[in-house]
Amino acid sequence: MAAAAIPFGLAIGLSLGMLGGGGSVLAVPVLVYVLGQSVHEATTTSLVVVTAGALAGGLAHAREGRVCWRHASAFTAAALPGVVAGTALGNAVSGRVLIAAFAVIMLAAAAATWRKATKATSAGDAAPVTSSCPPLRLGRDLVAGLLIGTMTGFFGVGGGFLIVPTLSIALALSMRLAVGTSLAIITATSVMALGAHLVAGRGLDAGVTTTMTLACVAGALGGVRLAGRIPQRQLGQGFAALVVLVAGYLLISAAFLGGPPGSS
């Protein structure tokens, strides 16, 4: 069972390294439907995997000057109360409802990713990477951090698929800076969410978690290197299409097939 997690961990890491998010969008369904974990166990495992992958990818981006640390710090500070509240709320909701709500969030993420990708041009992909971060907009950073922290605790996701559009659209970061900054934020919020999950008594499968985590780290490092070679438009649209397919399956399962394993 642990060996089956390797290709999925690599794919999750590639998504994190190239797009700055999307790890848990793929990790939770894989852990539930392919590797047979309960929803609550899967959300905790996904946090371990995504934390490690985001840390590896974020450090690689930071070495290239692609992290806006002031924005990342404001996001993280605001996310802490949201993580605590989201985890408590997630424990009070059945697995079937949790996975259905998660699928709806995935569809919203896919729409945002598609819109972001269609705005990209060949000239934009080839443009030089800038290390200039825009001024801190404290109010916007704090509100966004609180919302994303709540989502991280509730769904067990790092939130990168929403952080990147928020940073690039609402806070005016370039796409390259948004990806690197997103990974820094994901690392911090996922660590906080993981701590909250473990305090709440969530369990882990050590074999699957370790194997998928190591594969995710390798994938993330490869994804950072590939990010500058593959057009962001193609990456974003392909990722959005994949998310729509997975979300559609989750909605059908929750509505007509009795929900995921362990949801009753």
C-alpha cells in the first residue's frame, strides 16, 4: 500500500513546485479513494505531505528571491485563529458532508486557476522574473489569511490554489512571486493545522505518510525546476481541468454512492 503512494506523491509535489498550490486538492481524494483512508485521517496525512513539499519548494523559490516575506508573515499571523476554528468545525461535520463541501471548493479553485491561466500570454511567461514585492496591504492580507486559515483547518488543505490568485490579483504580486510566497504561507499554515489535528486526536499511517512525503519533496524540487520551462497557461488550464474531474467524481460519490469510506 505504501509503494502505491509514490507516484501520487510525485504528482502532488510537481503541482506544488510548479503552481504554488494544489497539493491537497489531489492528496485528499487519493488518500481516501485509492489508499483507503478515512476522510479525517486523509486530511491529516495530507497536511504532513503538503507541509514537506511546500517547505522544499518554498526554499528553492526563496533562493531565487521569489518570496515576499512581509505578505507571507501577515497571512500566517492572521491564519492561526482560523486554523483552530476550522479544525473544530471539521470535527463536528460528517465525512460525507466534508468531502462534498471540499469538492465545491475544488470547483471554485479550478475556475480561479482557469481564469488566471487564460490571462497568461507567451510574452508574460517569457518575461524576466522580478524580485520587487509590492507594498504590504495589511487589511487585505489579514482578511485573506483568516479565511485561508479557516479553510486549512476545516478541509486539511494548504490553500495554495486560492492563495496564489489572491496574491496575484488582490495584492498585485507577479505570478512568480505569488507562487513562491504561496509556498511559504502553505508551509506555515499547514504546520499549524497539523498541530491542531494531532491535538484533536487525528491518527496517521506511518508507512503511507512517510512514503508519500518523500515522493512529494522530490516532486516539488523537480516542479520548481520545470516551472520556468513550461508555459504557465498550459499548466494552469491542465491543472484546472484535472481538478474539475476529481471534484465531479467526489460530488457524485457523496450524492449517490454513499460518500467516502468512513463517512458514516
